[in-house]
Amino acid sequence: MSFSAVIVAAGSGTRAGGSKQWRLLGGKPVARWSLEALLAAGAQEVVVVIAEGQAAAAAAAFSGLSGWRTVQGGADRAASSQAGLAALSGDDFLPVLVHDAARPLLAPDHVRRLLEALDGADGAILALPVADSLRRGVGGRISGAVDRDGLWRAQTPQAFRLGRLRAAFAAQAQDQGATDEAEVVTRDGGVVRLVEGDPRLMKLTYPEDFAMAEALIAGQTRPLQTRVGQGFDAHRWGPGGSVWLCGVEIAHDQTLIGHSDADAGLHALTDAVLGAMGDGDIGDHFPPTDPKWKGAASDQFLVHAVERLAARGGRLVNVDVTLICERPKVKPHRQAMRERLAEILHLPLDAVSVKATTMEKMGFTGREEGLAASAIATIELPA
């Protein structure tokens, strides 16, 4: 059966460490898992709803795939869903699946069962019966029990006819919040069927959920081996008014001299990732003799290295960068550097370390002739 899909990927993901939809899981971005599954199941069109400023992240995450496009989401889940639905082509009878990007382990069989259940109904959702005992709590104490009989844990995707779902949203009051599309349709008098869900179709909400998802993926794929790479870089000081370090521009009375932006922290880290893979060094991939890279921002070098890692089915586990200089003082900017690296690498903040030290006035960094950086990256690759 022909169908289209909307992937909602506009959330901030703060409980999971931020931007969880673009973080790597099993060697590829979280949102890519869902897009690949929907395309493999036969989706004729997939609209991915993203937050403002995330177009580049989506383009990188979905590189090499076709049949998708992005639209900007709204202030909440309902607004983002409606933005995705509005962007779909097709008539009112077209089946459409709405899916959370944070549920990456979607399988074509899930899609097939939903589409079959949609026949003769206004909607169909994957759901699991509540198995655990439920308690209501107040102030950290149990205040009562909740009867779990008839209770279900709703999952996504959720399937509807395009026209029916659009009409249900149009009939919903502006201040009438809904947690998902099934609630919108049932409030509008629609019949939504429950389809047996899958515990593996878990939602990534907290940092520890990623470890569980990695374990599920590892059980279905080849075992992983852990590797460690090391990188080192140095640049001399020259006339200037600012310096780039670990992707952050810092006002300074000098700048680092190099063919690109001379960000020694990013250069060292790029070499560490490439080294862990046995994939050459930064000079092999971005020769300083090539005018194309003159003045280039070094974050693209690091992104390139991580993309090559993902293409081999690997993932980045954590990074550690040490900057060696007398000036500028790194500590006031260290948190911004960690946040920028976490953003570039799609890693949680606690997997990114930036430190600084001096050479106690010894050597070229001690004489303030230049700045050096060393980095270590831990990766996992299929054995």
C-alpha cells in the first residue's frame, strides 16, 4: 500500500543531553534510522520536521538518501505535526504515518501492520499493555494505586488518512493540548485501533536510554571493538584580533597562523578520530597546498572525520582535548568549547572534555611563540 510519512524531529531533547535526533546511535544519527526504515517500507514521500537552524544537521544526517525533505516545526508537538502534514502532497485518502525521530528502532513490519489496521478505521497506533503496577505519588510518598487494567503505552508511528488527520487538527481548539495524533483524532470522534507494539521501539528520552538502544543494536549486528586515537597540532602566533579554539572565537591580541582558521583544538581532535580508524591524518584529507581550504572553518574537517566513521558503521564514544598555552586563558571559555564540540559531534556534554595547561614558561608555548593542542578520541567499530 502506498503511503507517506512525517518524522517529527523538532524537539530540543534536553533530557537526553540536547539534539538527540542528530546524535550517533550505532554509527549513524538517530533520525536516520527512522528515515531509512520508512523508505525501506515503501514510503513515497517523507517530510522531516526540524527546528529552526537545523537544516545543515539534517542534510548531514540524511546524506545519500532520497525521497525526503524538511520543514520547520512549531512551538509544540501539535504545531510541528501540522507543519509536516501541510507539506505532504497526495489526496485525502492517502495513508500517512506520523513518527517520533526519538524512536529509532522502527522496522518495516511495524509499518505493514499499521497500514493493514487502518482499513475500516480512522487511525491505528502501535501500543503496549502496561505490565508494571502503577502508583500515584505526592511529595515522594505513595498516595494511592492506579488500576492498570485497560491501560496502554502509546508508541509511534501512528497511522491515519491524510484528510482525516488534517480535519481533526482543524477542529481542535487552539488551547486544547494533545500528546499525540491519536488523541486529536479520538477527540474528534474518530475510531483509532490498537496494534501490538514492540518493546524494542523504545523512545530515547534520557542519556541512559542510548546505552540500552546501543545494546539492542549490538545484539543484531557484528560485535564492536573499541579503539583509541591520538592527535596533536601546533600553530605559531601572528598579528590579529581573535583566535579560534575548539570551534569558539576568542578575542585576543594575536591570532594563530595557518592555512585554514588554525583551530589547533579541532585539528588535533580530527587527527585523533582519523587515527583511531587508521584513516590517515588531516593533511591527507585536507591538504594545506589546496587553495580550497585557505581560511576554512575547521569544524568541517572534524565533521568529515566523524562522517567517515559513521560510514564504516562506527560511533564516537568520547573525546578529550588539552590546549597548551600561556594565553589566552582558556577556563572562561571552556564550557562554551565543550558545548560547541558536543554540538558538532552529536555527543552528550559529559562525553566531551576540554582542559588547558601551560609549560611553565618553557618551550615555544612558554615563550608565547605558539599554541599547541593534544586530543584523544575513543570510538567503536564493527569487529
